[in-house]
Amino acid sequence: MSIGFATQELSLEDKVKAMEFYGKYGRLAFKETEIEPEEIPSCEPDDHQKTPSQRLRAVLFLLWKQTCSHTSVEFDDFYRKEMERIITLKKGLLEDI
């Protein structure tokens, strides 16, 4: 899912500042009425790194987006197929015991 934003004209400085956030993750507060500064929770960015499985899923998502997103293949189907392919490759490396 993605959410887009439109705004009135921005100064060059504001455009540069906004572009510095391109491709980054962040937090968003939403309220149907104006948000008062004291209502914004104080939260520090997580220092936690993604787990290896989260990293793999993110990479597979980018691969799907680059190769299949314009087709009828859904990401969940692509993900399961790719995970099964990876598992099969790794199982092939196991010695017969």
C-alpha cells in the first residue's frame, strides 16, 4: 500500500528537504482535524535492524516490483514461489544421511 501527498508550492529549500526523505521509512500521524504539537507522540526511530527474513522478504518484494508488478502475478504468490525455490536449492545442498 502506498499513500501519496500533494502540497502547495514549496520553496527550493523545502523541496530539497523533502527529497532527503525519498526512499526512507518514517512515521505518519493522521487525524481528521488539525493535530496540535502536544498530541504528536515523542518517538525515537527504532535502532533495531531488520531480521534476515525481513530483509529477504523486502528484497523479494523489490524483485517482484521490478519484474512482475505490471503483470497479474500477486506478490504473495510470487513470494511463496520464490521461497519454495530457495528452500529447494538449499535442500539440494544437504547430504543424504
